Amino acid sequence: MIEFQVDRHSGVATYLQLVNQVKQALRLGVLEPGDRLPTARAVVEATAINPNTVLKAYRELEREGLVEPRPGRGTFVTRSLSRPEAAADSPLRAELLAWTARAHAAGLGRADILALVEAALAETTAPAPAPRPGADAPSREDTT
């Protein structure tokens, strides 16, 4: 079962924090199809947020096809986002855990580590730069 955490100082809308936490749990295999999300009442009691915020998050997850409400029974996961490469026992995850442990041991804090990961992702997922106009065209010297 997922336990929601709300950061009121993050600048991210509360309902989006809930949506993102469910998506992360789906990616990591913490939640799987058939699992039941906590009731809105349980989330409100645990986080002290407005019930409408929880319902808005659950509606967004439903709109994205990740959950479905079952009247009188709750809201259930319908689709997984997990990949074997991100599973708890995957070599990639083990390498990442080892790397983050080294980063902590080197004195880096959470924000520093996140900044490094985001920078690395930006470098490895950035589209290739478009060729400059005329860069592949022969120069005048080549044609004379």
C-alpha cells in the first residue's frame, strides 16, 4: 500500500504530488494492477489535505488510464508502468544505490544528488543538435 507524502513548500500542486507518487510506485512495481489505492478519507487523515484534492488526483489517474473507481469498493490500479530494468532486484537499481551511497559519503546532500542526476539525464537524453545550414555543403575552395 502506498503512503502519500505532501511537501507544502515544493511549489508543486498537491494533487500533482499525489499523481506523481502513484506513477512512481507504478514504475517501481510497488503498485501493480489490481492493487487498491487508499481511500480519500485515509489520505486526508494521513496528510491533512482537502478531500477534493485527493479526488482530483484520483480523477487525473483515471483519465490517464492508470486506475479505475469501483463504486462501493475503492479505486484500483488498472495498468503498470514498471519495467524489469527498474525492478528492486535489477542491476541498474543496485548500481544507482551504490552510486548514491558514494555521493552521500562524499558529502553531497539530496538536492546536490538530484541536480547531478537531472544534469546527467539532460546530457544523455538531449536531442542531437541540428546541423548548421551549409555545414555539409562543399566549400568554394572544394569546388574550384
